[in-house]
Amino acid sequence: MHHPVPVAALDVRGLRKQFDRPAVDGLDLTVRRGEFYGLLGPNGAGKTTTLRMVAGLLKPDAGSISVFGIDALTDPVEAKRITAWVSDEPMIYDKLTPYEYLEFVSGLWSIDAGEAEQRANDLIGWLGLAPHAHERCEGFSKGMRQKVALAGALVHDPMLIILDEPLTGLDAGSARQVKNVLRERVAAGGTVIMTTHILEVAERMADRIGVIAGGRLIAQGTLDELRIKAGKGDSSLEDTFLTLVAEQVQAA
Amino acid sequence: MLTAGKRHRTRVVVLAIAAFAVLMHFIALAVVGNFASIEPDTDRGTLVVITGCALLAWSLMMSQAMEQVTRAFYARSDLDLILSSPMASRRVFAVRIGAIAASTVMMAVLLAAPFINVLTWRGGARWLAAYGVVAAIGAVAAAMSVALTVALFRAIGPKRTRLAAQIVAAIVGATFVIGLQVAAILSYGTLSYFSFLKSEALVAYVPALQSFVWWPAHAVLGDLHALAAVVSMGALLLGAAIAVFSTRFGEHAMAAAGISDAGALQNPRQGFRRLSPRSTLRQKEWTLLARDPWLASQTLMQLLYLLPPGLMLWRAFGANSSDVVLLVPVLVMAAGQLAGGLAWLAISGEDAPDLVATAPVPASFIIRAKSEAVIGSVAVVFAPFVAAMALVSLRDAVMAAAGIVVSAVSATLIQLWFRTQARRKHFRRRQTSSRIATFAEAFSSIAWAATAGLAAAGHWQTAFTAITAVGILIGARAVSPKGP
């Protein structure tokens, strides 16, 4: 009996990007459908550069990027249609309200107005933005701005959600709301790739974790698989991560 | 080697400044060279013109000083440090008011220097007294701007003062010029305010020669008693402003720092609109433009400058006046300037660049939609003027419309070629982020204005100005930064 090969949510092969020095150096990465993938690495490891290339914000020097089987370099518009990007610095419009912002995003992604409005109202409710839905964003705190940005990323119902340090600067309540919404997306079949420096979050939320250092993927797997690779037994992700990075530094 | 490079750059900058200073002196020679022989005991007509020029300088200095005072109130950069330091904040703010006056005076002196130097060279050292008058006018402008801003604070509170002060500064800067132009148009049908200042009708109404009103004019002409009075008055007013307002300055700065940043509530709309991605982008740009208070004040100022041409159109209507052709370059120039500002906001001042760049639409599509939003806004502002012009002269209206479109498109293209990534709130910095873009935009507007004006007047020289305008665009494109 023939089983079709499942298409990965993200398949990156031989990805390279050089600025003053190589930022991403022949990276191979595969993220499965419906998984929560945590991408870890020290500062300057190439995490953000990698994800910006996947999101279509940077052009790679070499390599290939496939999003649900779509070649993101030759057909970026179709790849973008099913992808969402949230950066650590929420970029929203101060003079628009959250409701207007979501309407704008829905229009850009050509989502049916009725369907988009329903999703927007749901997201505004889930993220606790309802009391401020018709207030201009100019006075919002970092946490509220991040929630508006996240709602914008989810309103077009993307299959792949890429988040770069989305919890930076959020208070405990806001961080929990964001994590809950992301968990629900994965439970509903969505795929999430998230970079974070908060290792506890990766430990608790990620199905699999990838560790990048020096622009390359140095380890990948579940937490247990990473522990075995690092030879750390029952140790925490923090110990495992530091051991893996230290090994890479020594090898380099 | 590094030092050599720095030295070379310094030499280039010094040479450029020297060349500019020489050029300004030549211009000054052409403008005021023939007036150097005017004696202190001159007629009232001459005193009216000198006083008018002094008032013009005062209105511009006042506008500049008000902007600085507002910035000092609302910029939080060093406020925490000042207020938490053991130094008396009253003293710090006294120095700050003095610094505002000094920078206002410095700027005015720099602008006036070529004219005063030429007058001194041609008419003798007595003209040096004009420097004192400029300094006194600057001091008065700084004192009045502090008083006016504090009065606004007390009248409408810190939250509204920021916008109100910006609008008042813009209006104060424009009112005197525009007022004179309006008076000139109503009296003589021309855009020149000198024609009104020199008119017998005005001279007949002004005070006698001995009146204190003419002290600044007498002081400019070298009357040392008048100079002493004018300088003393300026120093007295500035000193009083520092003494009275330095304490309150600190209180108001603290009040400004403590205002709530809560965003305004918008009326909820029922349901999302069904818009295409292009309409969505255009709609977003228009909404952001409409809700931008600083931009609103700038646009208001542009519209204020269009008031005299509008008035001229109204007077020309029915009279079949050939003066209407004078409006063509005015409108074309204004359209280029407005389009440049709007294009910067739409293209460079994108507050969510990642969102727009990750949208499933080609980059060219986004640029086209944003450019359409800019040209559409310019069209809305200028269409009534072109329509009114068509009622007087269809040919001139066609020339004006063509000039407005070409000038606006050129300014938009220049902003596109020199685009940077910035926040909308950094709109002020657009003129310093790329000086080449700023000059290219200004010269392109001027060249297209001249082209449209000459074409409307039926002059064959229009070909030269059109070629110059196209040359400016080609040059700007050639030196613009190229993508990676």
C-alpha cells in the first residue's frame, strides 16, 4: 500500500545569508505540520535572520525554502498567503484602533469581510482587548501592542505562524494569554515556530526544539532527545542548551 | 589616512559654506544694493517698507521660537535628569529660555547678514545697527512665544497645547505674509506685498514720522538713540519673560510629561468593509493622514498659502484677467511640496513595514497603491483651484492641472528613490535624512512650476525649464541609493 509522503510545514535546505560575516551558514531545518517548534540559540546565532528569510523579509544568498510544499523564493505571494510573522517589536499603526487594524490586515490578505470580522471579534475577546477595541493604539502598553500584532497575525488564519521573541517585555497575564492562544492554534492543526530566550517557555510549549549556533542547526529534537545528545540525563533545558552551545563553541 | 579623509571632508564643507555665503551676498547686492544710500531722516513710505520687513522677520522668528518652546515642554529627553538633580529647576529653565532666544537670534542674524553686510559696504558703518535690531526682534519673538505658549497651557491644558501651539506657530509664521498678499490683491490685484507697503493709500494712514512705531526702522537706518531704545526693549521683554516664566516653565514641563497617552476613541463602525488589497492600502494611508495632527497643521499652512491665489482667482473671475496665469506656478509649486511630504509619510513613514512586506501582494503593488493615495490626496486639495481657474481660463487650468500632476508625481518618485525606514513621528527628520532628496524635491517643484508658468504664458523658454526638471529627476535617480 502506498502512503503519500507528508509535506512538511517548513523545509529549509542549505540556507545562507552573509552580512559582514556569515549570519546563516548552510542551515537545514524541517518543521512538521501541526507542531510547536521552539528555535533557540545565543544572541547573534542567526535565528531572526533565518526566520526573516522564511517570512520573505530578507532574500537569502543561497538555499531553498518550502512552506507547505510552496517554493517561497519563486512563489513568495502564495507562501505569504498561508504564513504569519510576528516580531519582538510589535509594529502596528498608532492612529488605528485594534478593530481597524484587523480590518486592514484582513483586506490585505483578501479575507471575506464577514468571516474576517467574526475572527477579529473572537481574537479581540480571547486576547482581552475588547475594552480597547475601538481605542487608538497610540497609548497602548507594549503587552497590548504585542497582542494586537498577534491578533493581526492570526486574523487571516495562517497555516504557519512564525514568532520572533513574542513574549519579550510582556507581563505574566499578557504572556499567558498569548501562550494560550498559540496552544489553541496548534491544537486546531496550525504550525508554530517560535524563537525565545525564555527557555522555560520552550520547555513547556514546544513539541520539538532546534538549537542554532553560528548560523547552523547544531541540535534538534524533543527535550529528551536533546538531553541524550548533550549527555545530561534529567537536567533542565537550560543546562542542556548551555552544554550544546558550549560544545559548538569548542568545536569552532 | 583616516585623518586625511576627515580633513578633506572639512575642507569641502568649508568651501561649500564659503561659496554659499558669496552667492547670498551677490543675491543681497541685487536685492538691496540700491537702497544703501537711504538716510535716517527718510520719508514715511520707506519707513513703512522697512517696518513691514521687520514685522515679516518677527513673524517668522516667532513661529520658529514657538516650535522650540513647544519642543522644550514636550521633549522628555533630559527632563527626568533635570528635575531629579539638586539644581534649582528655575535656573535650568531660565537658561533654556535664553538658549531658545539665542538660537532664534542666531538663525535670523545668519539670514540677514548678507543683506546687512552689503548695505554696510555700500552705505557705511551705520547699517551695522541693523544687527542690533535683528537681535532685539529675536529677543521679543522668544519672549512672546514663551508667554503665548504658557497662556495656551493655562487656557486649554497640556494635552491640547501641543497641537494648538504647532498650529498657532504655523499660522503666525504665515499670517503676516499672507495678510500682506491678501491686502495687495484686494488693492492692486497682484501677489506682491511690496506693492501694498509702498502704496499711497497705506502711507496716508500710518502714524507721523516722530511716532515710536518707527523706532525699529530708524534704528536699522543707523539712528543710535532709536537703536538703544529697541535693543533695551528687546532685552527687557526677554528678561521679564525669563523672570516670570522660568518657574512656570518647569511646572508646565512636568504637567506635559504627566499627560495620559491614552488614544482617542473612534466611533465603532458596523462590520468590516469589502475592499480589495489596493483599496485597503489606500484607505489606510488616508485614515492615517487624516488622523495626524502635525500633518494637519502642515496641510493647513499649505492651504493658508493657497488663500491669496484663491482670492486672486475670485477677483479675476468675470474680469477675464490675464493675471490668472501668475497662479499656475504657485499651484504647481505647492502641489510638489505637499506631494513630497505626503509621499514620505506613505512610503518611508510606514509604521508596520514587516506586516506590509509579508502580505501576499507584490512589492510593486504596494508602492503603486501608496503612490495613488498620495496623488489622490493632492488631487482633492488642488481640484477646486483648477476648477475655479477653468471658469476664468480653460487653457491656464489645463496647464495648471498638468503641472500639478507632473510636479506631484516627480516629488513622489524622488521620495520613492530615496526611501528609508522611519516612523511617521519622525516626519521632521525627513529633510535632514537625505539632503539630496530634499534639494531634488524642491528644485524639481520649482522647475515644474516655472515650466507650467512659462507654458501658460506662451513662452518658448518652457522647453529649457522642462529639460532642467527632467535633468533633476535623472540626476536624483542616478545618485539615489540602489537596493541590495
